Amino acid sequence: MRSIKSKGIISDLKFVYSDNGTISVIFQNNNLLVGVVGEFNSNLKELEKITETNIYSRGNSILIKSTTKKNELVKNAIKFLAEQFINNGSIEKKDIISSINKFMIDEKINNSNKKIEYIIKTPKTSVIPRSEKQKEYVRALKNSDIIISAGPAGTGKTFLAVAVALTLLLEKKIERIILSRPAVEAGERLGFLPGDMREKVDPYLRPLYDSLYDLLDFERIQKKIEIGDIEIAPLAFMRGRTLKNCFAILDEAQNATDTQIKMFLTRIGENSKIVINGDPSQIDLPNKNLSGLKKSKKILGHLNEISVIDFDHKDVVRHPLVAKIVKAYSDHSND
């Protein structure tokens, strides 16, 4: 037998390769072992089912028994899950799925130190990109002034953008976050809806609130909204403004016209970033040809200062069935 100590974040793990083709993952920290294994070995059972391997929990170790390639895949998945438990204190089913997808997409990326730059740390949780395209997106969010992303629901477009924006705000690298959506369902005729202006537009902006509450305590988010550090408003309210020292995100941009997207992009001022996100398959405009998302990608994609990211069903990180649904609709879009 020969042992290889892990490097990087997971210093509490040791990998032992046996001559009979098995790998033992030995845990120095019992709490970490319990977290990775899950209640009644539930995490290991899920990992077994996904990878079609045999995985056993014995004492302070996990034994992997399959082909050489699958052994390495499961070993890296366990390492990923251990990192997830250390960062967030829990492991969900989606993390187990992501742990496999991650290394199937690029099995060569197995060095923990390489992943550190992509981790987005917020006070409430650490956000880890779960696909190579999400890594590319996070890199663009950090390095580009304007980012245009398009892809199906569940690919993390809005959540990752809000996470990066929030870290920049808390680090005082920007002064304000602006989150906006076109209020298409209201037909911009908000006066016909009951309540004050905030009550009128809140239903259309709720997903943006949800992303914020997932990343920072409710009270702190509310306080930052009250003092203006975080502003959530319909797209129509952006006209005529100059956005300085801020991170502005236009969500559901498939429901914005070409003119509206141009208006939003040209609000950019010094020390600011603008993100345009949308799902071209979910256009709610009466005339789908009026959507400006696809056109903006075509017109602006050649500019070096602007990053264009296209997601697909392989990047979906919600329930695994969502990816299958997205792919099925995509395959039959021309029927």
C-alpha cells in the first residue's frame, strides 16, 4: 500500500491506494467524516447511485472500490464534499451531484489551491462555482466592466452576480448595489396595481431579494436597503441616471427591448460594473422579436471590455431534473 497526503484546503484527509485497486480516504477529523458520510450514510449512498460504484464507511475512513477512473472520480468528489462541509457546515443533495459534474467536465482540475480564487465568501455562506462555465462567469464578474450572460433557469446567473456584488460592497470597493428587472407582467402600468410604489413592484423583484437573503442576514439586508446601499428597482426607473461606484445587475433581460438594454448599459459611470442576465427561452414580451438580449450579445460581443457568457443545461445547479427539462425543451424547440 502507498499513501498520498492531500494538499491545500483539506489537510485532514489522507488517500491510501491499495494493490487490489481500491482507494481509502482516511479522515483525521471525525466531525468532518460524519458530515461527508451523512446521516445513515445517505451522502455515500447517493454518491454510489450516481457513480455506480461501491463505497463503504469503515471506522475513520471511506473505501472506494471500482475501476481506476471511477475511483479517482469518487475520490475527488469526496474531497470536494469535504471542502463544501468545511466552508458551509452542511452538504446538500445538489452538492453531491455537483461534486461529480465538476470533475467529469474537467478531470484535470483536481488541485484544491486552484479553486480558491473562485470561492465567493459572504458572511452567511461560501459560494463555489459548480461548473467550468460558472468559473468563467465568476472570473468575468471580477475582471470585466460589463458582463452579458444568457442561459436557462438554474444556472446561477443572478445568484453568482449578486454574491460577487455583495462581497465588493462589504469590502467597500463599491458604494452601492443596484438590482433591476423589467416589470413586463405589469405592462409598465404600475399605477393600476394596489399599494405604494414599493408594494407595486416587489412581486416582480422578489427573486432578487431571495438571492440577497441567501447570502446575508435579513436584518443587515433590510438596513442596507433602507440606507440606500442596496437599491432594487424596475428597469424603467434607471432612465437618465449615471451609475458611479456601483455594481448594477439587470435580471430577466430577455424581457427588455434593445432600446432598454442600451439605456441600461449606457448608465455606467466610473468604478462601476454592469451585468445583463437573461434566459432567451423565457421571453414574456408580446412580440418575442422585440427582446434585446440576443441582439446585445451580437452587437457588443467583439468588444474586449465586455464579457459574454453562454450557459446551457449542463450548468444547471438546481434539482437534477431541471437540467433534463431544459434539455428536453431545447431539443424540441423547433418541433
